[in-house]
Amino acid sequence: MQLSPRSPLLLSTLLSSFLFLGACGGGGSSSGNPSSASASSSSQTSSEASSSSDRSSSSSSEALSLHILADFPIGVAVSAANEPSSIMQDNEAGIAQRAIIEAHFDQLTAGNIMKMSYLHPAQDTYFFDDADALLDYADANGISLHAHTLVWHSDYQVPDWMKNFEGDAAAWLAMYKEHVETIAGHFAGRVPSWDVVNEAFNEDGTYRNSLFNQKLGTAYIETAFASAREADPQADLYYNDFNISNGGAKFQAMINMVDDFIARDIPIDGVGFQMHVFMDWPSIDAIKSSFAAVAERGLKVKITELDIPINNPYSPGYNYPDNYEATFTDELAAAQKKRYCDIVTAYLDAVPADLRGGLTVWGIRDSDTWLISALFDDNHEDWPLLFDNNFDPKPAFYGVADGLTNQPCL
Ligand code: 9MR
């Protein structure tokens, strides 16, 4: 199937309207007390990794540790607490995922449990138990936790009490700052980085008309950065968004904001490129120049949510149920491996070593991806991640390894 660039507008709508029906809202407690899983990292030289192009079975991955190939964090987003496929439970999925994490990743991002409604379910109630448990697990295994996210407009992540908060502008500002400072303060010293504000722009480069924008104007963004810095002076503070690796209007608006922040000494350390991309969109050239533009400003570049589905619902060729990729063939797996490798290579090429904030994949196994429901309405499978549904590494996994070790992307 010929994929072509998707409509950013459509993706924006989709990302904005995607309904989260899972375990948000706070109040739950961690139902597992994971014991250390058995897999262990083994050191890996780049010459060992260089043969990774030829590997495609799980057995060969046992000798390979992804994160050892990089001198920046290699992360993965996880479900935790009592969410489906939680890594914190002692069932098959929990144990298998912990083995993968401990072998291949040195950073985690909570896919859900550190969002606004989860951590701050009522005005006077903060709920940190689940995040603390995840952090304890990470710490015990020498893994860091990239914190996501202090401010996000998404309807199902803004707590109801905040939506209904009554008070004048000063009261709103005080409440908002307290939210940011309390949460950033709680994790201060324990997390290396925060996605401070997530997804503030529309595709056309205008500011999103979020609740925060309505109540505080666009200054809500810089207020969050200043408050986060005050509460946690050590953490790297990122602005995080999707569809900014293609050099379009949204990217330009983000760069303008960054330039303005730098000119006015608003604390910002980096830009998180979510990278929910497709097989042929954006182009590698566009990705490289987007990364480079941020690095040129002395800011860190972090790939925060990478996934690469095989099907592109915005492609004119995609037409469910008549025309879509229903089977993950060897050819598709090989093409995806190359795409992962090309993106990692672009990152290494465009971002100097001291500005590499890391690379995080948005999920472990294909069947747990958010994309199947969000992009494909649960109509059919897709295979966007590095591990298959049996937790075996896919060719894409070796594409990342090849990219990290400067191998040709084949
Ligand atoms: O993958 C996440 C999914 O499990 C959640 O239900 C959803 C709502 O909290 O958020 C998803 O993650 C989003 C991330 O936080 C921000 N960028 C877009 C991601 C995919 O929607």
C-alpha cells in the first residue's frame, strides 16, 4: 500500500478527542509489588550490535541491550498501577514487560498515571501513591523516570474540579501555580525531566483554545515553566507536542515561542518531539531540520513518544475494510525496521551529543498501542512498536540498534 502524508488537522482532532476510558481519575492504588524480573543487561559492544541487521529472533536479543548502545536515555512508555497491561503486576504481562524494560531501557514514562486528573483528583487532594510506586521500581533498577505531564488541555485529563473552578483571574492563577508547584515539588530530585506543557498549539500555529488559555491567556505556558523551575530547579523542562517534526506552521509557532522564551529568560531546557509518525511521513529531511532548529538554539531535543504504525488512515490508499494492511508481512517488518533506523540516525545526525535528551518509544508490545483504538477504531491490528504480542523483539527493534550504532539502515 502506498502511504502518503496524513492530514495533520485530522490527527490533531483525533488526538484531542481520543477518549480515555481506562484507569484515570486517581484514587486507585498500586495492586502489585513487582519482584525483580529475571532478565539482565549484558554489556554490548558496537561490533556485536553491528550484526543486528541479520537478527530477527528473540533469542538473539538476549545478548543485546538497547540502552547500552546509547549515551542518552532510551525509554519506553508504560502502564502502571492497576491499568491493563500494567508493568506493576505480577502476572504474565507484568513479568514479561519488566524483563524487557530491565534488559533494554534505562528510562520510563508513565503513559497515564502522572497526568493531571490522576495526580490531582480534587482541589485539595493529590494522589502520588501509584507514581511513587513506579518511581520506586525504576530507582531500584537504575532506571530514570521522565515525568509526563504537568499541564495538558486534553478534556479527560483536566480534572473536573479544575474545569468547574470558580474564581477570578488571580484565584485561577494561584490555583494553577499551586498545581504545578505541588506536583513538580513532590518529584523534585527524583525525576530528571518534565514535559511541562503538552500540546499547546493547533496545526495552523495558533494557540489552542484550552481551558488554561481561556482563563490565563497564553502566558499559562510560561507560568508553568517558571513554576516548575521554582519547584524543581534541577529537572530539565520540556515543551512537548506532536506534528512538530515536519517543519510546518505548528513547528514554526513552537520555535517562535521558544525564541521568545529564550529572549525573555523563561526557563526551558528542551523540546519533546512526540513523533507519532508514519512510514513515509514526515520525510527524514524534515525531521532532521526540525531537530536541528531546536538544537541550534541550545535546547535539548527529546523524542518522547515514538511509534510507527504500518497503516496510515490519512493515506488516500487506506480504506478499511477494502484496502489496508491486514497482515504484518516480512516486507512490511523490514520496511519498518529501516524507518526506525532512519529516524534514530536522523536524531544522531541532527542533535549534538550534549543536547540529546533521549529517545522514548510509546509502548512495549504492539497489542498495547494506543493507536489501534485511536487511529483504527479497534477495527484491525497494527504493529507500530518494537516488540510483538509475545514480547519478542521485531525487526524494528534491530533497526533501533542499527541506528544507535551507526550501521547502515537496511
Ligand atoms: O497512550 C496514552 C493512552 O493510553 C491514554 O489513554 C491517553 C490519555 O491519557 O494518552 C495517551 O498518551 C498520549 C500522551 O499522553 C500525549 N501525546 C499523545 C499520546 C497518545 O494519545
